[in-house]
Amino acid sequence: MKTPYSKSSIDWTVILKALADESRLQIIHELLKGDSSVTSLSDVLGIKIYNISRHLKVLENSRLVTKRKDGNSRIYRITEDLMHRYLRKEQVLDLGCCKFTFKGLSK
């Protein structure tokens, strides 16, 4: 029997807490456009590299993003599950319990 705390279930509390921060939503929005490094995200969003790294760690721990090593850089991307929930044309991330609209957020 699944419990709300089993490893196989989605922890919506963790996900919603991760998405409750405006900077993390901006990072998610950029990563929905394509994979990116910490430096690139910092340049595009105007957020210090240290803060981008800190936010990415929260997003990674909540299983919203993954990373891969590319030389000395780490390239971040949206997880496949989250990408399947993104309606590109409408620029809406539909989690089922709630929707995040990204129209008008571009810098």
C-alpha cells in the first residue's frame, strides 16, 4: 500500500515549496527553453552564480532538474516528467494540482 511518504509517490509539498520562489521559477522558465549552465543562467537572469547554484540545488533535490558534467561545467535540464507537463504553445506548466503560466516572464 502506498503512503503519501513512500519513495514511489510524488512529494508535492517539496515540489511546490521549490516552485514558491520567484528566482527558481525564472530558472525553470529558462530551462524549459533548453539546457543551460550555471554561468549562462546567471548571465540571462542577472542572478549571482552562487545564488543560481543554491537555487539549482533545491530544484535538483525536489527532482525538477537534473545535471550532467560537461568538462568543468554542469549542464542543467528539466526532468522528462516535468517537461511532459509543459504546454509549450501556452507556456503553461500544468502539475495537475496547479498551473504555472510563464507568458510575459521573458527578460
